[in-house]
Amino acid sequence: MSESPSAAPNSGNTPGELLASVTALQRRTRATRNAYWLPLLLFGLLMAVAAPLYVESVEPPALRATPDNPALTGLGGDFLERSATLGWYWLAALIGGYLLSLWWYRWHGVRVGVQTPARPYVVAGIVGTLAGLVLPIVLRYLLLNTATVISTGTSWVTTPLLGVSNRGMFPHLVIAVGLLVLARLERSRGLTIVAVAYAAAVVLVNVYFQTAHFEPGDLNRYSFLLAALLPAPVLLVGGGIALVNTIKRSA
């Protein structure tokens, strides 16, 4: 009995066609496993919920004494009237948000059959949260309790980071670092654009506060609120677009 010719699909494809087919399959696989719309919307909404805590009850004084808050509230900043409450909020929101994101990625991976390894993203977020509790203490010590040569030599990094922390925006920085790690894991151009735009917004807001020479009366009750909320639309818009694209792919 003679053997029939091979009936393997696409057996006559050229190497270039096979490579294009594999590349297209990889793109579809990445698109299927992408699930970053939830972390974007989640952290955007967490920032919006925190908004009332950034509003001062009266016009902020030119200089406010550093409150004697517990170390676990270090994420709330020292310039804010409700810094302790804000610190507890962000401690719970960041840890809860990253753990929820981990659960989401695992659930989504089981549902679609392919999963983004989200653990490094969660580890980066949790480590960043812990750094937000410890780093301000270290930075303040370097700036105020070390020899002049050390405090002067490190002021280029201690002063800006303390400013970020004192304005209650270190959680924004933690979110930015986490999203940049997630963009690498997802290999998504869209998420990379959103993560870079968000990080840029956080940096620009803090550069403005750091370089502006405010006089008494320049700040009002809503100054810190506006600073904290300006980066949030980047996450909400980016997450909304990603969700719409996911729904279109599923339809």
C-alpha cells in the first residue's frame, strides 16, 4: 500500500509565512492574557476615594509642625492635616489593592487558559509600600541628624523624596513603580504608555511643588487635593480604554 502525502496544515508555507503566523499567534496570546484594566481602574478609584483626606479644613499655615503619628501611618505625609488617617488608608489600600490584583490575574488566567506572571508586580507593590513606611524616617535622619557633609551631599535625593512623602504622594510613586513592572510582565505597549504617562504626571506634580517658592497664602485648602488627583485620570482613562478593548475582543 502506498503512503499518502502528508496532510499537515500549512505544510507548503514558506519560512517567512510560518514566522508571520507564529508572530500573529504570540500577539493574540498576549492580547488574551492582558488583564491590566482592573489594576488601572482599581488604583484610580482608590485615589479618588482618598480625595477628601487631602482637603484641609482651613487655609494651610505657612509651616505646620510635624505631627507625632505612628510609624505605620508614614504613607500619609507630614504636611497634611489628616495625615494619620490618610496613612492608614493608603496602607490598607495598597496592600489590599495589590493582593486583589494577584487574585484577579490568577482567576483571569484560569478562565482564558493563559496567565501573566503577576507575582513580581505584587512583590514590587508590597516592597514599595513598606519602603514608604521606612524611607521617610531614614531620609529625615540623613537630612537632620548627620554630619553636615553627609546631609549636604545627600540632600539632592533626600529633599525631593521627603517632599513627595510629606505631601502624601509616596503611594502614587508606589503605584507608578508597580505599573512599570506590570507593563514589563504584560509586554503591552498600551500599558507601557499609561504607566509612563502616569509616572510622568506624578513626577511633574512633585517637581512643581519642589521648585515653586511658595509664600504664605499661596496654598489653599485644595492645593494638596489637586496635586494628589491630577495623576488619577491617567489611570481611569487608560483602564477604561483597556476594558472597552477587552469587551470588543470577547464579543
